[in-house]
Amino acid sequence: MDGSFSDNSHDGRFELDVEGQIAFANYRRSDKGLIIFHVETPRALRGQGVAARLMEHVLAAARAEGRELIPFCSYASSWMRQKRQSASAI
């Protein structure tokens, strides 16, 4: 259940297709970084770590572009805090 990640730049969102259902993160590229406005997962996929997997892909995309990830949505912000705490615990 890994899913297929893509950048739907036409709609301004990253997408993770899991078994035909799409989790997405709305974004905008700016001079300061990659701004994430909203992350959403279909109800049937919630609680399975799909949004976290999507954010891992989004972070990798931002790094590949040399951009900072700037979370404006509460989920993305929380995910970033947890990621930093996990990294500092190592």
C-alpha cells in the first residue's frame, strides 16, 4: 500500500494515489520555499499513515528543489514538529 506520488502542478498539489484514492497536499512555490496550505486524506485511508507518507514525499520534493518546507496547515506543521523531535532524539 505504498501508493504513487506525483506533483500535480496544474492544480498546485502533490498527490499520493493509494488504491485509486488520492491523498493530497495543496502547495505554492515561493522564493522562500515550498508552502503547504492544506493536507487531506480520504476517510477510508485515515489512520494508516498515508498523510505521513505523503509528507515524506513532499519533503523529499522540497529538498530536491533546494527549497525549505513551510507548513501553513495544522497537520503539516505538526508533522514537521514530530519529524524534528525524532531527528533530535537520535
